[in-house]
Amino acid sequence: MEYHDGQRELQDRFDTRRMADRLGMVAGDTFGEEFTRFIEARDMCFVATTDPDGFPDCSYKGGDPGFVRVLDEHTLAFPVYDGNGMFRTVGNLRANPAIGLLFIDLEGGTRLRVNGEATIEFEGPVVASYPEALCAVVVRARAIFPNCRRYVHGYQKVDRSPFVPDGETLTPVPDWKREAWFDGALPGNDPALDPDHPTAPAMPQF
């Protein structure tokens, strides 16, 4: 793993250059069996992107375990489901393909980081393999490395989000899409426009 001048400055300030160099030897661009199992057991991850001016954006992505798939030893993919229509993550990737992903086992504390370059696929077998996916993000890994787990608090999953498509049952729409404030703003084919489509409450927005 290479470090830029800003990182080196801080490593030298706190005398961590030797440790950073040692840890940097662990990073590679190949997933392997252990990392593949870890990633495909996760049901969520965090995704970092930047806009054309370099301003960052961080997003949570969730699905059923295995929604992020390792396609080969250098490549993974994840689906883009219906959201709030802003397309901040995917839009950023169209302008700047650099991407960072953070996977955390919140019950065990293990973390894995994947940095790479992304492309967006709107059709093809990868997209078709995800029920209700609008498109898929395919990431070519440049650096894959684990992180220290010491500050990860222990959590336990309570339940599965009812909004994750399973390909078998009708996925509900969030109740906020049926608020009067969104009248005339939804896409023409949005299921929320169908009064017979099931609704489920989503967490309130700030």
C-alpha cells in the first residue's frame, strides 16, 4: 500500500511510519476465500464516493446476506435498489469512479476495507441476478485490507428490513412516498402510485 505526503506527515509526527509500513504489506488486490466468505456473509456496508470537485459522500447500503458478491478474485458487485431518487452514490461514481467500501461484522467486530474503481451496469446478468435492482455497481479492487476492531461496539440484529427485495413477495413501498408533500414528484412508474400496493412504515427522516 502506498501513502501520500499527508499520511506520511502524520505517521512521522506520531512515530507510526514503521507500523504503517508493516500493516501496508497486508493490503492486496485479491479477495481470496476468507475475504470472500466475510463479504458475502454481510447484510450491510458503508460506501464512500466523491463528486467531480472531490467533495465526499458516505452512504449505507443494505440487503440480504450476500447482496454484495465477489465475482472473481479482483471484482465485487452490489445492487442499487429503489431509494430516494437522488442517486448520490451512483451519480458520483458516474463522475468519479473511485470508491471505498467498509464491511463490519457488528457482532464480532471484524472490519474489512475495499478501495477500488467502479463501473455501473444497467443491464446484463449481474443486474438480472438481483430482484428489483435498478442497476448494479461493479468494483475492481485496488486495495483490500482488514482493520483493527478495538473501537467497534457490539450490536445484535433485531430484524430484517421489509424493504429488501426477495424476488418472491411484493416489496412494500415506504409510507413517506405517499405523503401529500410528494404529490407530483414521484416517478411515473413508482409502485407508491398504486393504491393497492402494500405500504410499510419507514424510519422518519430528519
